[in-house]
Amino acid sequence: MGAGQSYVDHHGAGAPAARPGWCGVRQQILAGYADGVVVVTADVISPHIEEYRQELDWFEHKGFVAVVIPEAGQGLA
């Protein structure tokens, strides 16, 4: 991605697959323009454990996820 580019979704915007910013990140990775994504907390990916695990599985095969503040399951319900 170029300087100044970022992808964001509104807080509580729903499932990752339904969020334009998150889908944009995935598209950039699939196109080879990005290697992964950096998020502040795991809740940015999803507060729901099953959605969170699905996203981690996708990124495990396509790119990387870096979580700035690891929370060891905190906030994932």
C-alpha cells in the first residue's frame, strides 16, 4: 500500500466479511499489494470467537495478522 493509505470500518460494523474496509484489506492481499494486516486489538477483527478464528485461518494461508495489544482471549465471546 502506498503512503497514507489505510482501510477502516466503523466500530461495531458487523461481521468481517460484511465490512468494506476489512474486505478491502483482503483484496489488497489477494492482489499482491499487501502482505498482511496490523490491528490494534483482536476485537478489531471480530469480538466473536468463531468469526475471529475464521479470519485467522484465512490469513494463515494468504498473509499475516499482527495484533499490537495481544489480549489472550479477553473480549472474545
